[in-house]
Amino acid sequence: MGTDRGERLLSHPDQWARCAHQGTALLAGGGVELNWSDEPDPACRSESKPSGLAFDRWCRAYRSRRAAVEVHPVREPPRPAPCPGVLRAPLGLAVDRSQRLYVVESSAHAVLVVDLWTGRLLRRIRLGRLRPRDVSADCGRVWLLAGEPATLLILDGRRGPRPGPAVRTPRCAGRLRASRVAAGPDAAGPLLLWTGNGAGIVAAPDGTVLLEVPGATDLALVGGVLAVGRQPGRSIRRFSPDGGSWTELDPVGAPDYDGGAIAASQGRIGYTTEAGYRTTIGPVSRHLDSGSVTSYRLDSGRYRNRWGRLFLDACLPLDTAVGVRFLTSDADEVEDPIPAQPAGRGGRAVPHPESTPPLPSASLLDAAGPASVLFRRPTGAEQSWSMSPTDSATYEAPVAAPPGRYLWVQLLLTGTERATPRIRAMRVESVDHGLLATLPRSWSRSEPDAQFLHRFLTPIDGVLYDLDWRAAQRAILLDPRVSPAEALDWLAGFAGLVLDARWPADARRTLVAEAYQLFARRGTRAALIRILEIFLGRPPQVVEQWQLRGLGGTVLGGPLGTPAPAIGSGQQTGTLGRFTLGGAVAGNDSYRLSAHRFTVLVPGTLSPEQRTVVAGILDVHRPAHTAYEICELGCGMRVGERLRVALTSFVGPSASWQRAVVGSTGVGTDGVIGTPAIGSRLGSDSVTGRVRVG
């Protein structure tokens, strides 16, 4: 039972795309569900009129309408937006991360930039002959679509416009015009919407066609999902990036949509209406009531092999179900394979389709036995210490089929108009439990008896095998170097550690592995340096203040009888002749300035998050009576108060400097000729004739 039984896995989108589908659709990230159709399109009472919609950080909506821009505060009536001047025909709107509103004045060939904090017009960008059409903001840039032919420009408040990437027209039938641009924090670049004669093409700036959405009017990126608005009254279609393709998600309802504009609002999709704006109401798709997906041939590598158990990671809402049929064979050739049928939605081009294993025989599949019922595992996934997706559970069933080297699995999905089963992954054990070999041979001599005993013993074996597998893997579980990520927090609890998610994964594993040795030296300088080195990936330097105090304020030639400075509770330092060691400086003696204080010198520069983590480490692991200071060395040593020979001085540039390029670096500037490298430390590892500078 403790041996590895092997698994044949279907989880990647490419694997599901190679199966035969009937009434099913592919899921983003891998998996299948019942295919669906959109709600019936209502009769369009009016034509779409392009407009603009944007949201600021306070969830206030800005909507361009006729010759004005309105602002819609939350739970307040709309009012005119702070747009000084007379507007002719405002179209596209965008709000950047600095809370600046960009208003596209198409007829005036200009773009207005308004500061929403003060309501003041910052600038009016005049584009000359270029006619602006739309604007969109991502994390750091504002993309402006203008001109005929289409041109992309980059704006940034008071700077710009700067030229963006070159725009190429998609090679499609008919005359198209770039009408909309969309960008978001998760997008690699802007996306353009090309419209004309009822067509809608979503393309990259280089002309690569990504999607075709007939009747599209606007597009927006919401949480990494592309939303495409269509004619008035129609639902909004959604697409999720899936590798090099896009998988369509269920459309969401948009009642009273006027076809003007859509925008992202706190992870939801907002759209314009005649009365103002609204947000979508959720999926409005209608699923089929049944469908099936048939896998390609799975190979165990052994003839007359009896397969083990099937596991499905699936979400089965109320009134939905999944049945399973199995087909096995020892024949290397399939005489009459069923035709390959792509998924109804979410189809993708698979690489090297000729390498796909054959589909099952149509005649043998028709003669296969009835569908098996799935059993939901109360203990979760059979893979110990792993966490299943939050929206799915693990279902189990024995492979009810005669022995055979090859196996095909057919999943039968049933659901309702509003609910569908969703299957994420399928795993099949390529070796059975082998308990039949421990029973008398006469009990399994005939194939019907063997199949019955195999099914009867499978649940018992499942419990025993899971326990045996967990026991065999316990040594791995207790090794922080190879322990599953889900068990690392549990393992750290034995050492009294609470792991910080801001630490890199490898650093957390190293900390758990060395926790007992570090805690044995807790509070020492060496332990503190090691913990910081684990987090930073490079060792820092800890300098105690007493190392820098010198003589501590020597007084030469003082009068006899001058009292020496006190230490602690009143013990005085000694007086040698006519001078004193340990004199006072600015009213404080050197002991009070230097004792129990240290500085952590970090090579390079820390990010705000790293600096917070370093401060937390020092607060927890330093001696409680000490005070510390964090000093980032940045680009190298500093000439001044923090330059100390053998402590803080480093010869050579740091890794954060750039190479000098002939023709680009000016003489007399901060350019460094050569490759940055870690230099030597004066007084520690420097050797005459071997010190490398630069």
C-alpha cells in the first residue's frame, strides 16, 4: 500500500481542450462546465451614443453627457463636475492614481486635466490636427487614443503628451476605426477596440486580433478580466486571459444600458444609463441541462492492468450532478474513434494536435456500462497536506471496468438553466490496490467475481492507503526544506514561530530549519545578524556604539581634584595624573551616549516593506534594554559621520550602480567604468595588490 500508484492527470487547459466535448465549455485556468447561451437580446429602442465614465478613489462616478461632465457622489444627487471652461462635446473620461480627471474634448481637439483635490484646471492639452477619441488610465500612465489613422499618446498630469507604441490596423474585412482604448493594472499594455459596420474587434496596438465581439461599443479591464459592452439593453460580455488566448466567462446583466460607456468600479463593472450610471447585476447566462466530455486515451504502461480510483475536483451546486463511465482496452489501435469535437465556448488552439492520444472507439463506448455515482470525500483531497480550491470538493469513484492497459473516462454533466457543475481536475490511479492477491485465487477466478471484489474492497483500501501514505510522508512533512507550503506554518508552530507572509518563501523555510539554533543564541549579535541575513539574502553589519566612542571626551590639563564622570549608579572613573579618561560631552558622558545602543548597517537600499520587516525583527529579537538605528548604505560608503574604517567603509561600487556606456556616460558624472562588483572591506579582507576597485 505504501508504494506510489502513479496518477494520470487532466487539469491543464490544453489537456481539457484535447478531449471530445458535447454541450460543454472550457473554464479559465482549466476545467469544464455546461455550455451556455446569452439572454435573449431585447429590442434596441435607441442607438448607442458614445460617452465617458470614470471613477475616483472616493467611488464618485464622472459621466460625460452632452456638453457637460456630471459627478455622481455615493447616495447623493448628481451635480456638475469641476471642469472650468466651456465644454463642447466631451467623450472619454479617465482618473489617474493622483486623482486627476482627464476629459477628452473631441470637437475642440484638446484634453482637459483637472485636479480633483482642488477642482482647478491644471492644463489644456491641445493636439492640433489630431482629434482625440478616448482616454484610459492604468497604474502609472494615461493612454490617449487620437487621430485618423489611430495614434497612441502617453499623458502624465503636467507632462506629455509623449508618443506611445505604433498602432497598426487589424487585417479584417471592412473598414474599421479605433474608437476605444482600455488599460488596467494587470494588463501588459493598452487594448484597442476597432468598430465599423456592426463589427467589434479587440486588438493589441500591433494589430494582433484578440477577440471578435459583434456590436461592441466600449471595453474596460476589471480585476484582470476584460469586459466588453454592446448595444443598448444587451448584456456585457467578459473574457479572462488564459495563457496566449482568452476564455469567455458568463455575461453579466446591464439593465437600461444606453451603449455609452463602461468602467471599473471597486472590482465591479459600472455602465452608463439615461438616468446616470449603474453597476451590473451578475451572470445572466442560460446553461444547457446536460453535456459530456470524453477524455483521450490514458496509458498505464502495462497490459491487463486493473486501474485504481478516480478523483474529481469539482463544484456541484444544488440540482447538479456528474456521472462517470469507463472504457478499457489492451488494443494498441483504435478502429473507429469518435470524432474530435471542440468545446462550445473557450476553445483554444492546441499545439501539435497530431500528438493527441486517440479518442475511444464509438462502438465500444456505446457498449460501456452504466455511469458510476461519485462519492464526496468528507476528509477533502486524497493528496495529504494539500489544500483544495475553496470553491470545489474532491469526489471519488472506483474505476468500474475490466483490466486493460488503456483507459478512457467520460464525464456526464447535468444541471439546470441557472446552475452547472464545474470540474477543475481529474486524477486516476494507474495501479489498483492489489488486495485481490491476498485473497484465495478461487474467489477472483471469474471476471465478474473479480470486479465485484475489487469494488467492494476499494473503499477499505482507500482509508488504509491514505493513512499509510501519510505515515510514509511524515519525514518529508517535518523537513522544512521540502515540506509542503501549506504545512510550513504548522511546522513553525513547534518552534514558537509565527511566519511573516512578507518574507520570501525560501527565507521562511531557512528560518524554520535554523530556529532552534538561533533561539539558543537569541539576543546575541551573531543570532541577530543571521536572522537579518536570512530575510535580506545578504549579511548586514551590526556596529555597537561603544566601538565609536574613542576616548570618550578626554580632558587634558584639568585641575587637580576635578571629579570624574560617573558610571551607572555613581561609580566614578579613575583619574590618571592631571587628565581624566571619560569626560563629559555636551552635558552627557560617553557611557550614556554609547552604552546599549547599536546600528544595523544594511548594504543597498530597502523598500518600505523591507524596512518595516527589518524593524519588526529588531523589535522581537534584540535585547529588550537596547536601542537601535537602521542605516541603509545605499550606493556605497559615505564620507562623514558614518564612515568608519573596518566598520562601515567598503571599497568599490555597490550592485545598484549601472554600467557605463561609451557615448552615454559623461566624464565627471557619477558613471562607473566597469562592471559593478562587491569590493573589499578596509581592515578586514583587503590585501595590498589584490584589492579590486570597480
